[in-house]
Amino acid sequence: MSAYDDSAPGLSRRRFLGAASSLAVAAGVIGTGGAAAAESLAKPHAAARTMSGVEPFYGVHQGGIVTAQQTHSLFAALDLEATARADVIALLKRWTVAANRLSRGETAQPLAVPKDAAPLDGGSAEGLRPARLTVTFGFGPGLFISDGKDRYGLASRRPDALVDLPKFNGDQLVAEKCGGDLSIQVCADDPQVAFHALRELLALADGVASIKWMQSGFASPPAAGGTGRNLMGFKDGTNNPATHSSDAMNKVVWAGDEGGWMKEGSYVVVRRIRIALEHWDKTELGFQEEVVGRDKANGAPLGKTHEFDPLDLNAEDKDGNPVIPANAHARLSSAAENDGAQILRRAYSYNDGVGFYAERWPPWRQGIMLDAGLFFVAYQRDPRTGFIKINKKLATEDIMNQFTTHVGSAIFACPPGVSEGSFIGATLFEGLAG
Amino acid sequence: MSAYDDSAPGLSRRRFLGAASSLAVAAGVIGTGGAAAAESLAKPHAAARTMSGVEPFYGVHQGGIVTAQQTHSLFAALDLEATARADVIALLKRWTVAANRLSRGETAQPLAVPKDAAPLDGGSAEGLRPARLTVTFGFGPGLFISDGKDRYGLASRRPDALVDLPKFNGDQLVAEKCGGDLSIQVCADDPQVAFHALRELLALADGVASIKWMQSGFASPPAAGGTGRNLMGFKDGTNNPATHSSDAMNKVVWAGDEGGWMKEGSYVVVRRIRIALEHWDKTELGFQEEVVGRDKANGAPLGKTHEFDPLDLNAEDKDGNPVIPANAHARLSSAAENDGAQILRRAYSYNDGVGFYAERWPPWRQGIMLDAGLFFVAYQRDPRTGFIKINKKLATEDIMNQFTTHVGSAIFACPPGVSEGSFIGATLFEGLAG
């Protein structure tokens, strides 16, 4: 009846709004009877699991971490307003059901509504593809303790690894772009699908948690495959551990037995890094390559030929200078310079137009500069031996700091994946009274 | 040599950075000789014109107006700083060459540089597809007269149709999101390709014009084709004139003989319309449909069955009420209610996160609400009988105003298309001295 009902089976998302409305119109049915009938039409198809563009929500690990990177990301941090642990658990249960549905290309909630009630799904992704949507949830320090208060009786469960990030040299953090008690990252190959999902998840948090900040980002895959580029024009992520290697992921990304309820989860650190693009673009090519430590065109380490050639940190030129400068980003962020520390980077470029920093500029520059750069996202088994270890060195020594400013920052514990019938973060609450 | 040189011919954009660098490395050539040789490698291929994903830049009309809508848009307004007309013309010539190259998937500028100079293209779209990129340029009122000053001797050439937009009822315009002397809209099926193009064009304006504001947007096509949805969850653009009909476009979109140098150009009005999504999402479905005047699921006018059924503005229900309410958006924006006025809408949804309005909110709401909505873009032959005519009615009567706030606004004269060897806006300067 509706246009999107004519789409190829399995390709279009969210047939429900159309099905429900058409039914209501055709049968003249208003009310719960019609809603229940419509619901049966909207039930998940057995084929949905394997249909093109669907990333499974349920699993040992959460999606969106080792998932092949989607082209669009929305990262939202929320502040908790709930006064009772039960309200937090109820929210996590609602989110679990909705995230699974959304990843399958369905509406956020299963029930239809009559014309005299607000729709349970706003419908802005009706007819669009599932677009490999993933939803990744995280718990910030504030879930466990906030302003010294143990609001939900969870303080004793705070993972040791979920530390408060230290201040790093050069940080210029803006409070409204930092922290949060909960996080939701939605990634998808379609920005409208991603925004729809996040909006519906926010609506489900009404009265329990509200959004504090949100960052959108994009990452475009090269036509020929391989590593994408960031806004500096350099390949970004060459040095990542192999996501297809469970050994590497168990070592670098997933919490092990030491994690307790966090086992098979991971810790995410995000940093909103503004890049002075106007400055960078006027910098000579050779210096750009010395800053990064790599060839701009093919990503090879300086002195090498191919992108994935190992860095030779000992190589010297004829004057005895290191081929990869002492303050180059690739050197300082390498495992060899950080006692073996590694992280899984899954960064997105961002472009927020102009004006965010207007109040910080002199009048003659107000509104002129671009607010664009890198939304750095890194997963690791333990931030103390991951991001914090590496960034402590970078913050003080990396010559790239000439061009970058960290203005947003947050850390979250991303719990293990969910099995059907359970809910996200369930292990956190196991054995607690109430 | 570089990773993206291995891509399928014709599919990957901007092979130049790689070609130039590889050459310089291989031959040990540094300087203009190497640059010139590299340039010959980067020359446009004859096949490029017809290659997948390339929208032609040259033509009778500018691209990006009747072009099938791309998924991503960046709209930027610039303020002119130039003191001489010749500098403006030189900029337009640089932009013309660059826009043509960018649409073909090439770098913004044709010349390579040695390692000791800044790259002429930042390289952030290296290896990406052309992505149907279009660049649409516009001239704001300030090009012709600014603060009463005729800076460039163009005041007499200001088109009658390029009026200053009147204040509309309910406008809550923010100065930093309004106006501009020049506009660049970049549309593409890839956000990174779009951002790269805009950034390179801005760099080419250095010292002549600088960015005042920028708005990004997205529009996702339904899997089954047809009309896409906006963030209200309704199909958006059903009532548009047919872009494939040159009769309709000549009537509605393109300036005719009355336009003088603007003949075959068009006038664009943009409005940044914030939607109170949290409010809208709590509104009952039946009321949402009365606000729009259409069925939410399939887009049919109220009382009709199919999306493209004509509105029956005279239909009444059994109680004598109009089926399409007197204050419904579809009724008030219809040609029938506006003496036949029509516009070509090419809107994008936007999501700018939270916080833009923070300074306007009471403390207890700061940072909470989403700054998302519709970046309204409308093309027309004459704004006085197009957008202004229609919006005057909408601004006072449309019940949708309960949920929408116009916070940004601008108007530009988009000159006719360019033929090879000429430059954008050339007709404006014909016959002028100097």
C-alpha cells in the first residue's frame, strides 16, 4: 500500500509504520486490537539475520568495535537523572530490545499505535536500508560514583581500569564536550539511519538520562579498499592491530578474567581533536611527512616503500639524523616506544562548520575558522596501559600538537555483548540486591 | 606505487598526489621540472567525462540544482574582503577551474609541488570516488552593494529579483547563520569528498573572501526509490515540479530573458529550520498528519490514497470541516493557495548535536536539546513570486510553526552554467570597464 512496501524483500527497513497505518485505514480499526494485528505483520523475519547490511546485535562482544568501520558515526554522552538502580536497569533493557530491532532495520519499538497516540517510532528511517547499523553502549565513571555519591549502589563494581582520565599536557577541554554517565555510539553506512537510531534511543531514556553532548563523524573508504585518510590527508589507522585476529583482539581490545563483569568488554576513550586545517594546509609537504613520520601518498614509514612496512626507528640519514624524526607522530605512538602499548583506533573525521570557538577568538577572527578535525575513538583492554600510556608521551613530545587541540574527552566501559533474552550490562548487576 | 594507483581505472579520484610523489621519488626530481612532468600524468582522461559518478560541471545550467539529489550537502556563505573587482573575477576563474577538476575526481589544482612547498591540494579525498560531486556558486546582495557601498562597481547589475529577504513572522534569525556575499554549495554522495572540495575552494579564496557560515546536511534515498523523508518522518518534496521537464524548469526554476545576465541562472533561498524533535515526537500521529496535511506512511494527501494524488482542497468531512485543515502545511504551500507560485525544493536534514542554543536557554535546560532539523534549500526563477510569496503565508498561518524555528536565512543569485574556457558568473561582468 505504501511506497516502501514495494521494495525488494529484505532490503528496506522499517516496514512497520506503513503496514500499521495501511491496516488501520483498510480495516477502520483504531486501538489496541489494530495495533496487535499490525504487530504480527511487523514480526522479525527469520531471513532478517542474514540479510544484506545487517550487523548482528547479539553476540559475545558488542558490535561497532571490531566491526568493519561504517561510513558514519554518532557518539552521544548522556547524564543520568534516575534516582533508582531499577530505573537504570529498565532503561538498559529497553535499549537492548530497541538496539537489536534497529540493527535489523526495524522500528525502535514493536507496538503500533492508533492515530490518537504519539507514534512509538518517529519514522524518519522508514524505507531506508539497515545500513550495517551497530549500537555500542558504554558506562562512564558517573554511573558508579558521581560527585562522591554512590547513586545506584554500584561504586564497588567500578572497574579498576575505568579511571578518570588525567589532564594531559596541552589539553584545552571544553566541559560541554566532555564526560558523561552513559554513552551510545551509533555507526551506520547511512547518516539518516544513524540519526534515527540515536534519536529513538534518546527518547527511550526520557526521564532517566538526557543527552549531554553528541559528535557526528564520517570516514570514507577508498575506492580501491585499504586504509582511509583523515583530514590531514594522511592514511589513518595503518598501525592498528588486526581486527580479524582473535589473539590480537584478546591481547589489545577485550577485557580478560581480570575484568570481572567486564570480561569480553572493552574500554573506549574518545577525544575531540580540532585540527588547524588552515595552518596545516600551508605547511610544506616534506614537513607534513616529518610530522607524521610517513609518506603522504602511500603511507609508508619514512625511509620505507610500502604502507605496512615496519618502522625502522634506528635508521639514520647521511648526516646522522633519524630518518623518522624523534618527535614524529608515528614514532612516538609506536608500541616500541611505549613498552608494547597498543590500542584499536576507530576514528572519524568531523566537520562542525564554523563558530564553536567564536567566544574564544579575538573579534577580528570571530566565525572565520573551521571547527573540523578528528573524533578520535580508541578501544583497549585497559586504558592505563593503552591510551593513557601512549598519550602521555604524545601530549608532551608529538610535533603534531602544533596543529591539533584536544577539546573534548571521555572514557567509558563498554560491557560485553548481549545474548538474546538478557540485556546490555547485565553482568554488572549480577548478585546485587534489589 | 601508491595504494590508490591500483584502483580500477576511472573509479578512484585524485591519482595525482600519488603520481607526483612517486615520480619525484623515482627520478629524484625536485622542483618545477618534476612538477611539470607529474602534471602530464595527471591530465584529464578523455574517458573521465562519462565515467561512473561524474556530474558534468560545464553546461547551460549549474549543477546541483536539477541534479538528482546527492546524499550529502555542504552549504557555505562567504564574506568578500577583496577591494578590487579584478580580484573577484580572478577568484571566480580559479573556482571554475577547480570545481570542474573536483567534479571529475581530480585534485583542486593541476600543478604538483616539490617536498619543500605546501601541497596545492590537501589530499583528504585522495583515492575516493568522484561521488557525483556538484559545486553550485551563488552571488549574495553584498557582491553588488554592501553597507551602501558599491565596492566592485556592480551595483547597477544587481538583479531586481535578488531582493533582500523581508522579515517573516516568527523569524528568530541568528546573525552568524545568515547572509553572505558569495555562496558555495557542494553536494556529493560522500561526505569526505564534499568536505574536501569545499575546503580546497575556501583555500583558493584566501585573502579575497572568507567563510561566514557553513551548514552540512544529509538526505538518504529510500531503498525502493521515491521520495525521501525528513526528520519529522514525513516524505519531503512530493509537491516538487518535475526536474526532468524543461518546460516546468523554465517556468519555475530558470531565469528567462527578464533575467539579463542571470538568464539560465536561478535564485536560491536557504533557511536553517530547527525542528523541536522532542516536542514533535510526543505529538499524536493523527495530529502530525493534520499538521502536514498528508498521510505519514505513504505521503498521500489526507482523504486520498496515493502520494501523488492531487490535493482536494474543497473536500469536507461529514461535519463540514475541511479534510485538509485550513492551517495544514500542504494546503498553505500549494500553488492553488499562492496564485500559482512554485519553487523547487532541494532540502537536506541537519544534525548539529546539542548546545548551539545554550546561551538562549534557562540554566536547567542548557545543553539538553538537539539542534537538528531541516536545511531548506529552494530554487526559483524569481523569489518575489516564489519563496517570499509562499513563505509569507506559511509564516503567519502554518500550524507547523508550532514545531519549527527559522534561525538561518540567505538568498543568492546562482548565475547560469559555464562553458569551457569561460568562468562562473562571466555574464555579470560583460561590457564592464576594467
